[in-house]
Amino acid sequence: MPSGGFPFRKVAILGTGLMGGSLAGALKALPHPPETVGTTRDPEDRRLALERGWIDRFAETNTAAVSGADLVVLAVPPGTVPQIWQEIARALDPVAVVTDLSSVKASLFQAYRASYRDLFPLYTSSHPMAGSERTGIGEARPTLFAGRTVFLTPFSPETTSIRKVALLWEALGARTVPVSPDDHDGIVAHISHLPHVLSYCLLHLAESVRRENRYPGFDWKTQKGGSFSDILRIARSSPALWTDIFLQNRSALLEAIDRFDREMATLRDLLQKEEAGALLRLLSEWTAPLSGTGSP
């Protein structure tokens, strides 16, 4: 094992935007940092990664980047992961561990099981519950993963890769939680993907009301308070990325939307009936899990 107990000597990071760039920066902050090789289509990401010393060198192709690497990280949107698998499969060291940072797992696992399990015998998928509505390495920071949860979803049946990938994230200060592909997608549909849906919807609602001049003088851009600003923050996320995520996780997300609709129907019914006591009990029940737990 490399010095300092860290299990990897050379890490290939395919995609050096916010997540991949933050990972590279975190790796270089370790006492005994590994060599880092990157790929990116963005010249600015390339320039900043080299300038900051987070990536030692960039390869012109994903195939070239993974040559000799003992860890390969796919930091790309979920819909492009199988394409990159196809690119790198024949160039990969047979003992290399592979992971991705995708926020959707079940569809990837199905593709892996159908066509790639023999090509990637050491594969554990990762999902750091970190990130930002902003993109690019300009927004990256080495401390992004410290104190955060990282879901680990083993794709291959062996246990070597999950142990090593867990050591990777733990070295960066994260907590690791093993979870199945289906359970992962159900969890994040409720705590990540649905909140993005609601943020986009609320933004559209506010803008529609403004354009219709429903309330003369209304301008949400200049009149919004803290709560609306907080909700709108994630609506700044990339529509292209979130279109991919929504479609990749559509079954679990549709279930979450249906459950949310039922919750809204319950609240709406109490409002319509003006049942103050029942409404107070409902809101108290809903907010009870936050009591005594500090910041959510």
C-alpha cells in the first residue's frame, strides 16, 4: 500500500469540473498525495487545475489518462458514464479500482451487469452528498467532502474495491454508507432530486405570477426574502445536468413526486376547512424530527 496508508498511487480523474476538481484538490492536500491525471473538455478547467497544482498533467483522451492508474474516477453526468466505460475498458489495468460520482445508480448498475462486469471487476460506485448549484473547477474546493456522507454502491461482487473506495473518502474526511442501487436512488429522489424539482417549479410559479401582473408592483427578484432565496439557490443548477439526472432516476423521482402531492393534499384540505388545531398538530408532527438535532 502507498505510504501513509492511502491505497492509491496514481488517480485518473475523468472530468475536472466542480466534483472532479474538488476531489483532485482534496487528494493533493493529503500528507502523501497520489499522482493525479485528468481529462476535461473545458480549457479553463484545465488551466485552473494545473495552476492550482491539483492535477499533475492532463491526457488528451480518457484512454490515455487511465493507463497505469490504480484508481479511476468518472466525474461526469450519469448519462455519459457507459460511453466512458466503453472508451477505457481495454486500457485499464486489471487491478485498477473504478468508481464514479453519479447521483443515479440503478440504471448504471443495469448497464454494468449487462455489458461491463467482466471488464471492470473492481467497481464500486460513489455518490458524495456534496456539491453546489455552480459548476466548473473555479467553484471547486479541497474541503468539499469533509464531514459529508458518501453513498457507496458496490457493482462488482468482490469486496476489495469497496474497502479501498471507502478508505479514499474517509481519508478526505467523509462518512461512507453502503447502499444498494435501488435504495440509493429512492433515497436521493427524496432528499436531493425532489428538492430540485420543487425549486424549479417555485421559480417558474413566481415568474409566471410576475408576468401575469397578478399583483401590480410584484417583482420577486427585488422583493424576495431569505426563505425564497434559499429555495431558489438550487434552481441555479445546470438544466442540462438535471434533465439527465431526472430522466435517469425517473421511476424513483415519480414516486417521490406522488408522495409529495399526497402530503400537499393533506395540508390543502386542512387549510380549506380552516382547521387551525389540526393544522398546528400536522405542522408540529412534520417538524418534530428536527427537534433537538441541531442544524438539519
